[in-house]
Amino acid sequence: MQEKRKLTAALIYERFCYGCGDFGCNIIYTAMSAFLLFYYTDYAGVSAAAVGTIMLISRVFDGLSDLVMGVIVDRTRSKYGKARVWLLRCCVPFALSGILLFSVPVSWSDGAKLVYVFITYNLTSTVVYTAINVPYSSLNALMTQDPYERSVLSIFRNLLATAGTLLINIATLPLVEYFGDNPLAWTKTFAVFGILAVIAFLLTFFGTKERVRAVADLTGTAVKLPFIDGLKSLFANKYWIMMASVLALFFLYYAINGGSTVYYAQEILGDRDLVGTINGIYNAIQIAAMFFIAMLVKRYGKRNVFCIGLVLVTIGLLILEFGQGSQASIIISSIVRGIGNACGGATMWAMVSDTIDYGEWKTGHRTEGLVNSACSFGYKIGNGIGSALLGIIIELGGYVGGAAVQSSSALFSIRLCFTWIPIGLFAACGAILFFYHLDKEFSGIISDLHSRAAKAEKQARS
């Protein structure tokens, strides 16, 4: 459990390589959040409501697969560690599944298309994305126990994740147009992105090390924790419950807001190409702001910085909503939202890692895989609900893909998804985090864990 040393002498390189893992993950995650529904409705000719229902149902399977993968990670013993080995095993299947996701056979019947969507969506999200993302999410807690270093790693993770998001948001539509602006163009575009994802995952695999071990591993008393006992340990961890809930709400926001951005730009602002402008500024500012988040975390703590981010994103959404589509409102909104999202993205994963140490201190069981997989379960359910809500709400609003003019109810449904539902979700996150006090308690918990480890090692030697 004790950390034998800090990160390697090549500190910046290892942090960068760690962040590359989320660059790779975000290639598919952002594509699914921002463009998949648009691709289905406007290129593959699939019903938005039907796709939304498939996404929601699939997220249940997806969440269950997360829990299974968490147990697998906790029980993995290889020369590469518990988590890194899965990045090596799954990087190529990850790229191939992303290509299949954007390869719906447009000549098929509506029913056959829905079957294809169901199979490829679950292959990508339930199986392959889970098999690579759960181990990657566990890696932070296995690299270091220093709370500040975890925050810095999370900042690098979010920096590179944002770079992946920026790439997808800026390059997807131009690449689709370059390849012919037809259904096959989407397949070619994600073949290019898939190659980049494989390179990113290999950088993470070769450039990072796992160093943190549980007390039981150090003393040779480790046993395979039964799944039910692992779940009991999770639900005895109040801070894990809080973070799992916050992640579910936060990724619900990501799904419903991110997925509606292309509709908002096209129908509310009147220009689909503004997606690149909005997200380009937003992500560029988010990357720049990351370099200052570590100072804020050191001074105010992770929870408070996260809450500041929620407030800033809310302000940014309101600026765009009431800015009447002016260029100034688009730019200012994107800047404010970028700073706000940097606050949340840079802190949330470090907060999850901190709950692992709290859980070991509270229950005696250290379960990086199960903690991260259960959080993944929560945020994927949130993401699935968000994707389903987006499809269902715009369908109920009367949105017609490819129509020259949309009805007032369709426009209202887009505004609801882009602005007002996210603001409600942020209020709920803030209410939960009001009870989160782990930042103040963490140093004492780590000190106690180190004392236990030293005592256990001494007893094992005697």
C-alpha cells in the first residue's frame, strides 16, 4: 500500500503519457456524445427516438460490464501490473469498434439498421470501451498516493482528454466533407481517428508505471475479495457514493449538452459550422486554464474548485442563451465555459482516486478496479440517460432531420437540452458536494494507512 517513491525523474513525460490514455478514450467518447446521434438521424436515416431507446437500454448492459471489468482489474496479476496491461490488449479492438460504429449499412431496412446499431453500439461501449477505460481510470491511484500529484495527473489527463475532444469537434465535420460528405465518409474519418487512438494508448502503456500496492499485497496476506463483499465495501464508503452520483449527473450533462451542440448551432444559431467555433474556443480555453488549476487546488481544495467550475459553466450557458446569437456572446460563453469545465475535469478523477484510500481506511479493502468501474457504471448510466433524453426530447419536439425549417417546439426542445437541463444538473451536483469533506480529512487518512502498513510489515518480518 505504501508508495515506495515518487514519479520517475522523467516526470513531465510520464504525466503526458498518462494523459494520452484519455486522449484515446475521448476519440470515441466525444464522437458518441457529440456526433453519433446526428450521424444516425441525418446520414444513416435512423429514428432519433429509436436510437435514444437503444442507447438507454445499452447503458444498463454497459454499466454491468463495468462492474465485471472492475473485478477483473482487481484480480489481474501480470508483469505489467493490474491496469496497464489492458491498454495493450484492447487498443486495436478499440479502434476497430469505433470504425464499425460509424458504418451503418444505409441500404438496409429500418429494422436491420436498428439491429446493426444495437450490436455495434454495445460492442463499442459495453465491451471494448469498458475493457480499456476501467483499467485506465484505475491507473491514477496505482501510480501515486500523493494527493497533489494525483491532482496534477488528473490535470494532464484532462488536458489530453480535452485535446482529444478538440480534435473530434474541430476535425470531424471537415474530414467528413473532405471524404465526400456521405455515410462512407464517416467510416473513413473514424479509421483515421482509430489509428491515433492506438498510438495514444501505446504511449500510456509504455510511458507509465504502477507503484502503489495494498497493505495485504505487501504482507503477503492478499486474498481475492468476493464480489458481494466488494460491493458492501463500496456502499460503506460515503465519499464514493457522493462522487459516483456527481459523475452520473455530470456525464448526463456532457451527453445531453454535447449531443445537442450540433443541433443548437444548426437550428438556433443558424450555422452548423459554428460547432467548430464554439467547441474550438471552449476546448482551447479549457486546455489553457488547466495550467492554473493546480494552484487553485492547492489553495482551495478539489471540491471547491469543482464547484467553482459548475458556477462558471452555468454562467457561460446563460450568456449564450440570452446573447441572441451574436459573435461576442458565442466567444465569451465559450471562454467562460472552458474555464469552468477545466475546474471540473481537472479535479473529479483525483477525487475518485481519493475515495479509494478512504475506502481502504474505512473497510480494510483496497479496490481500485471496483471503485472506478462502479463510478464508470454511474457516469455511463448518466451518459446513456442523457443520450436517450436528447433523442426522445427532440423527437417529441418535432425535430425533422434535414428539414429546411424546424417548428417552434423543435427549437424549444433543442434549447432545453443545451441549456436548461444542464443548469438543473449542476444545481444537483452542488447540493451533493456540500457534504463532501474528504479534502480536509485526507492527510490524516493517508498517515494512518502508512502507519498500518509499517506495523503490518513489521509483524510479517517477526
